[in-house]
Amino acid sequence: MPDRRDVVVEQLDQLRTDFGALWSALTKDPKKEARKERTWTIFVGILGAAAAMGSRRAATRAWNILTGEKPPTPQQQQQKRPAA
């Protein structure tokens, strides 16, 4: 059987959670939050694409320097296959 102190602590914790949810509902606009999330997703996507293109360029240059030839690409491999 829980003692009085445990019950008070549990109720205060629940009250804190409820006040937090109320504060969030009063101060945050769901449409604004959704717009921020979409903007962040687009920003991360653009940054990721730019990083991928940059890393591919850097890898190509490194391959050229290290081996002295063009790097093998999927396009070159398709051209090398004999026609069936």
C-alpha cells in the first residue's frame, strides 16, 4: 500500500505533465510547427544531396590521382556488356 508521500509525488508529477501539455497547447501553433518541420526536411534533403554530389566529385578526383584512370561507373559497365 503506497504511503501518503508517494501518492502526493505521483499526483504532482501528473499535474506537472498536464501543465506542460497545457503550456505547449497555448504557446505553439500546430500549423507553424508543421511548416517548420517541412522546411527542416527540405533543408536537410538539399544539404544531403549537395554533400553526396560533393563527395562523389572528391572520390572521382582521388581515384583519378591515385590510379591515373577514370573511375568505373555503372554507365560504363552497361556499355561494356555484349548485346544479347
